[in-house]
Amino acid sequence: MKTTPQQEFEILFSNYPELSICRESIFSAYLLLQTCYRNKGLIMTCGNGGSAADAEHMVGELMKGFKQKRPLAEQQQQTIRETFPEEADFFISNLQQAIPVLSLVSQLSLTSAFMNDVHPEMIYAQQVIGYGKPGDVLIGLSTSGNSANVVNACKTAKAFGIKTIAFTGSRKSALHSICDITIQVPAQEVFRIQEYHLPIYHTLCSMLEAYFFNK
């Protein structure tokens, strides 16, 4: 059944009423991501450890269908038919519309080289320089809010007109003072913070999908 972004938003608080204190920051994050995609921008994600896995997880939910199918737009289908008419049906039936997201965690050769040759605390900041442009969005996940490589990436983003969203725990942190939006979940233990991060970014993904693909 198709839902609206608002319905997806409210489901989160029905399931996790304790997250109501994050209501404003979550909705602001959704609007920022929506604007980014409408303007053909790029979303980047980064984190360490379990938060690195979350950064990867978001890519999987946004780059393909999450809660629903996302058939290619008519213009996309037409382009494929004109280019490869004999294979068009296969491509059209096995490709989906995507929201462009890049995990900075995934670039193993680059990050290992940069850690070795330059500085490990700048592995994500370097990618922000390379991939980012004004109007893009960087999502930094850090349970402490003080992870040096995530903080430096957000500082770099801020310097170059890239919007930033932080996922942290309840304590005030370096990311809180830097980022445009900070989602501070009501927990201080690492595992509990991560348990709250997941339903929040799932909700953001489902809201974006409902907005752009429930036509």
C-alpha cells in the first residue's frame, strides 16, 4: 500500500515514542535530503565501526527500491529502447530509479592509501573535497559525535557549501556544533544509540521514496 512521507514519519513515533524528542531534527533532515535530490545533488555518508555499516546500509535503501518497486521513468525506458532495442525489455525490467548516495566508507584503496600516505583522520574529508559540491549533503554517523575523521569531513563540507546531517547520541559533541542538523537520540550507550539510528534512517529513506516514487 502506498503511503505519504507524513505517514511514514508518524509510523516512526508510533513504534518508538521515545524518539519524539528528535521529531524536529528528523523532519528537517528529510527536507534537506529531499531538496538535495530535487536539485540533482549527491548524498554522501560516513562513519566508523557499526556506524560505517549504517553508512553502507543507507546506500542500499536509497539506490534501489526500499519498501516499494521503482520502475524506470518513461523517458529512461525510451532511451534504453532507442539504444539497445533487442535487450531493452531485460534492462527495463531489471533496473530501478535511484536516489544517488555514496558511502565514503566503501573506497578501500583510496582510504588505505590516504591513511598510509597522508593522515587517517582526513580519509573522509579528502573524499568530500573530491566528490562534493555546493548543495550536496554529507551524513556523518558517530555515536560519540566526536569521531575525528567524521568531524573533519563535516568541517570540510561546511567550508565548501555542502550541507551536513549528524547522527549522534544524547551528549553534546563536536558534530553538534558544526553540522546544519544533528539528530541526537536519547541514549548514551554505543549499542543503544545505534539501535535508534537504524529506524530513523529507515524512516528517512521511506519518506524520500514515498515523496519521489509514489506517483
